[in-house]
Amino acid sequence: MIWLVCYDITHPRRLRRTAKYLEKCGIRVQYSFFQVEMTHGQFERMKKGLLSIIDKKRTSSVFIPFAPIVHKNMR
């Protein structure tokens, strides 16, 4: 499944760590938007790792799944 992962982080160190982490998982679409393609299990592990990096009280993060039909039309 394909996911769009978005975040809003103000702390510079966490911002760098988050970007480096997500660059290993997927493709950077914009500054704080990443497209990742993985199984549900891989996604859950990635999300757990990401949430261990960010400060959940000060950071907004969004995980948006793409339906297969949407992904097909994007190509």
C-alpha cells in the first residue's frame, strides 16, 4: 500500500532526524511530505519508529493511505 506521510516540526534536530528516517523509507515529495510504499506490517514498524523520534505534544503528523485506484491514476 502507498502512504503519504506529512509532518510539521519546529525543532531543528528532530526535523533533520525525521527527514533522514523517512528518506530511508520512501520518496520525498515536498519538504515535509513523503510517499512510502510498504506492507501493513512494514508501515506499522515505520510509524512506530517515526513516533519515537518526534515530540507528539509539539508535532503534527498525518498518515494518509492511497487507494490502489488513486495510485494507478497518479502514474
